Amino acid sequence: MANTSPGYSIQLRAEASVRGTATSEIVTTITDAGALVHGLTVDDSGHERLIIDLTVYTSSVDHAEQVANAVAAIEDVTVLSAVDRTFDLHEGGKLSVEPSAPLLDRDDLSRAYTPGVARVCLDIAANPENAKRYTVKGNTVAVVTDGSAVLGLGNIGAAASLPVMEGKAVLFKQFAGVDAWPVALDTQDTEEIISIVKALAPVYGGINLEDIAAPRCFEIERRLREELDIPVFHDDQHGTAIVTLAALVNALRIVDKKIEDVKIVISGVGAAGNAIIQLLQAEGAQHIVAAGRSGIVHSGETYADQHRTWIAENTNRDARTGSLADALVGADVFIGVSAPNLLGEAELASMAENAIVFAMANPDPEVDPKLAAKYAAVVATGRSDFPNQINNVLAFPGLFRGLLDAQATDITTEMLVGAARAIASCVSDEELNAQFIIPSAFDENVASTVAATVAATALAAQAKEAEGALV
């Protein structure tokens, strides 16, 4: 049976007789059904009956139903409710608007709204840069999607994407104090998306593009970066690339190899794969081979997609051809941002000694992490139930915190590399091992360290630009 997960947990409420074995029978029944009792509370007790609340981790919706039915079949036990804890958390949405300026009397009202607010409006009209000082613009990011590539779910549309966008906004606030808001657009037309985002940009200090399918996402990001005066960041590309580089920096420390020497194979040549290649090269990687569905990308073939053409022209210097399996022979590093179950024992065994495997397809990775660990010195995934989770939440909150603090207008490669190094630095020499190459998402130092690095890089660039303008 698949691993149990809090993502499929239920809150089970049962009524049972007070006979001595009732509670233990419930726990045993749940365990025998392959689930995990994460918590148990006797909520109400009488001379004849007990009300018992249990938090139960299961592996799927069907498994949860099987567990509830098994408990209901116990003599003298009645299941009162079995609530899906994930849906319960999303009930009513995960965001709300809270005023930062309390309105306690007419004095407050006259300053926050009419007539006092008119003076602030006129000041911003005369000095547009003051919008960042006197409005939410200075601390607010738009999380923009068209719902075309949501998680591993595909093109599910704007409304169905909202739970993910809300979650993203919660992470911005939780980890970096950035106010973010979901902007789910009911269009998948490139020009229309660009036009809408440009029109709403005055409210925001930054744009986080999310779950927009390739190759459309490349053009949208490129145009918005050119035409807006606020940072535009496609997290599926650059957030993934930042955390991947951070993890690789520390993994290479463990196996005592240098990024300029190792042979790196990347499976997946979409948005994430493209960005990972560019960032690894910016950090000094010289031997990268990328593979897509049709095999190794190489300069001897013509590609309709200009981004795949760029990969063909800028990687695979030995002009290797063949399949992903062929590419892996002698490779030091495998990075997967593609599809599940692509590698087996033969492919893993063909890699170099002390190999590194990052299998990041979600929810099912390119290879079973337990199998990969038999052959590789370091293994990482995108999942939370295995060590070394490569999770974008390590990057985007701190990145935008730094951008907003520096009032940056763009994002540079230097900022992305700096963010990756900052994340890697949050794992000390004493902490570093094969099971811990990347810090926890709940490490309070991560966002602040990333923010400080990004802000310093942005301010240094601004100072250099200002110095150049004076010459």
C-alpha cells in the first residue's frame, strides 16, 4: 500500500461503549487497515458512552473510506463523522484581508478615507514612486495564473487553480511577510494575459507568474519583464532552478566534486528544465546533456520550439544522441523535472561512482527514492515524505522580500544565483550530510538570508547604474 500522508488525513469522530477495549480496538482496526493514528482525544465521556476524536493519516480517498467503514463495523462503535482534513482546511478559502490601520473613531476615518485620503492621492499623482510608500504596492505581489499547467494536474482552468494560488499567497505571508493575492485569469491567450497583467500592475510591487504552460510562459515572462517597471518572476522556472542549484551546491560538497567537472543529465526540457540549465551554467556547469520525450536534445536536429533550440545550441558539447538511458552512462548528476518512473536499476547502475539523483517529478518521481539510494550517494525529490525535499517555498518568499525591500525593478541572474547560494548556506558544515542537503521550509533563517542577499545584489546594481549615469 502507498505511504500514508497528512494530505489524505481524516478527522474521525466515533462513539463507543465504555468497555475497556473499545478505544484500543478502534486504534488496532485503523492500524490493521494500513492507516496511521496521528492523534487521539476523548472528547466526551459518560457512564456508558465515549466520544473519541482521531486524526488518521491514510493514503488515498478510497483508503480513507475503507478505514472509516472498518471502524464502523466494530461492535458498539458508531462513526459520527469522517471529515477530510485537507478539504476542511480549504473551507472558505485560505486568505482574508486585514486592515493595517485601525479605524476607531471619526478622526481615524477622516484620515484613512475622505477627506484626508485626497491629499495622499494628489501626492502620488505628482510623485508616482510614492505609491510604494503610501499604498499596498510596496509590499504586495500578484500571483498570476491562467490555470493551464497546475501542479501535475494539467490544464484545469482558472477557478480550479485558486486553491494553489491561495496557498502560494499564504506562503508569501507566512515566510516573508509579503502580502500576495491570487489573480487567476479566465483566458489562455498570450496577448490577453500580457495586456491584463500590465493593466493591473499599478497595484503590485511584483508579479509572480505561476502554473502557466510552456512555451506560452516564456513569451509572457519575457514581454512583461520588458514592459513593466516591477520584477516579474515565473516560479515554475526560476524558483525551481534556484532551489535545485542550492541543493546541488551542497550535494557536490558531500561527494567532493566540482560543478565545472561533473557530467549533468537533465530529464525534462520544459519551463523548469530550461531555467535549471541556464542557472547551472551561470554557476559554472560545463557538461550538461538534456533529454526530452524524444531523447537527447542535440544540435544535429531541428526543433520548432526556440527554447529547445537554445538548449541544443548551448548544451551537449559532445553531440551525444540516443535515449535518456544512453545519456546517463557515466553521468555524475541526474536532475529530473519530467515524468514518473523513467529510471530503473540498470540506468542507476550505469552512472558514475558517488552519483547524485534529484528526481523531482510530482507527485510520483522519475525513480523510487529508495531504489535510487541503493546506487546514488545523494538522493533528493520534490516530496515531503522523503529527505531532501527540493521545494520552491525556500526561494520565492525571500526573493520577493529582498526585491521589495530594495525597490528593484527587475530580476537578474546574479540575484538568482545569490538566492541559491544563500539557501545552501543555511545548512552548516556540522549539519550537512546525505540526508540533509537543503534546509527545512520552516527554517526561519532561510527567507531572511535570501532576502538580504537579493536586496544587497539589487542595491549594488542600482548603485553601479547610478554611478554609470553620472560618468
